[in-house]
Amino acid sequence: MKARKLTVQDLLDEVKYGLDLTLLAGGEGVRNKLETPKIQKPGLALTGYTEYIYPERVQILGNTEISYLRHLSSETARSQAERLCSFPIVCLIVTLGLEPPECLVEAAEKAGIPLLRSSHASSQFISLITSYLEDRLLPATHVHGVLMDVFGVGILILGKSGIGKSECALDLVIRGHRLVADDVVQIKKKMPSALVGNAAEALQFRMEIRGLGIINIKDLYGISAIREKKIINLVIELCEWNASQDYDRLGLDEHYYKILDVDLKYLKIPVRYGRNLTSIIEVAARNFLLQVMGYDSTREFHDNLLEKLEARTAMEEVE
């Protein structure tokens, strides 16, 4: 897992998400570290109730908070601003391009707390900065494999090098499914427990096929054959067929594959000549969708079999 590092200065330098931030005061604190994607609006804290202030979160002050401070007497407003800034707050951000009261500017400067301003409305800015912080701060890792969108199911295909992951993915693309990433799959954990995969920038929409080299799926098959990112729902590992090994034939035992502390349903598919892996993966996706809807064919078969055995046993006892 990669260590995620972010400072207030990174917020000021950011351009991709359009945060549109400028520094008003507290320049000494621009190296303060941001460690959580959660934000807070300190409305109650400005009234003096500071029990639930979380200083590690970015504090957003919108029209309501600024108007409240302006309607207080100068002495009370200064006292409340100083009380707020007595906490080791990572940074304060004023939205809607509002001019913060002088007492807040002075309190932030004195405490070394960065006071920033954005032209966006509070709701829009909260959406932008939450997306940015999640992208930069949430746990991330990468795995060697292929990520496909099959019938809307995000399937991560694993297996040792040369076993046929990319060839299988290419066949899925030809059948109308969508490629997300080949070779290196970058994975980020979204709250509360979803894993989102995408391709490395240099490899996006590309696939390596031995004997052909690097091919561009977007150019070959069009925009409908690719996706930029996808939530991972199912992990399928391709392994070499071993005649001496017992493979699951009923599917009664559920197995899971852990990535970033998230358990994903896991299937191990043996590979040998004559097995149509593409069809097997399509069936696995369809079966996953049925299970999500509450229907499990394996369990139904098992339960029906038990009922028949119990009925037969009961009849034999009567006889």
C-alpha cells in the first residue's frame, strides 16, 4: 500500500479539480498535513460548543458561518474566532468568494492556521474537495492482472505470467465486454468498503498480446469497448490444471480474496486445453448477478437434494 501524503500547499497548487483556492492568512501553516478525506462545517463551534470539533478535518465556512460572525458584536466575534483557532486546525476555507471578518483573519494568522478562500458555493466546493481528498488520501495499491467490465460486473483476472489473462480479456472485448486495465491494475479504496480499479496512465486502453505486441483497444474496437474505472466485484484467478488436485465442483464453499482489507468473492479456475475460459467468466458474472439478487443455484440444488434425501429416509423408516 502506498503512503499517501498531502499538505495545505497541495490544495493551493491543485488545478485538475478546480478548487480555485487562494491564501488569505496563516501562511506559516501551509505545510500542515491533511490525513483524512472528511470535511467539517464548524457552525456550532462558532457558538462556543466545541466538543465535536475535529481539527484534523478541513473546516468549511460558508455564508451561514460568515453571516453569523458578522452579526455578533465585535468583541464576541473576536472571542469566538479565537476560540475556534485555539484548536490545531489543519486549515479553514471560506466559500462563495466571501470576505471573512477581520477578527477571523487575525485569529488565523496569529495561530498559524491557513485561511483559504474559494469562489465556489459551499455545496459545490464540498463535492470538489471531497473527490480530491479521496483521490489523494484513501488507501491505494496495485496488482498485476486484468480488470474487465463483464455484464456490469467488475472482474479482476489474476494468474501467473503467460497463463492467458490478456488473451482471455481480448476475447471478452470481442464479445462486447469492456476493458478497464491490463497488466497493472491500480486500485483505490473508496468509503466505506468499495475498491475502484483503473489503468496506469501510460497503459490506459492498451493491452499486451504476445506475438502482436501492444494494441490499443479504444482505437481497434471503439469507445464502447473501454472504461476508465470500475468497482471490483469479483476476483477470478487462472491457474494451470493439475490432475492430482481436487477442484471445487459444487461451489458450496465460498472463498474470498483480500485487497486493502476488503474481502472480494474469489473463484479459482483451472486452465487446460479445450476449456472455454471466456464463456466460464461470462457465466461467473451472470451467476454473481443472480446471487446479488438473492438467487443461488448451488444452494438451491443443495437444499433440494437434502429435502429429497430426508423424504426418502422418512419413507424408509415408515416401511
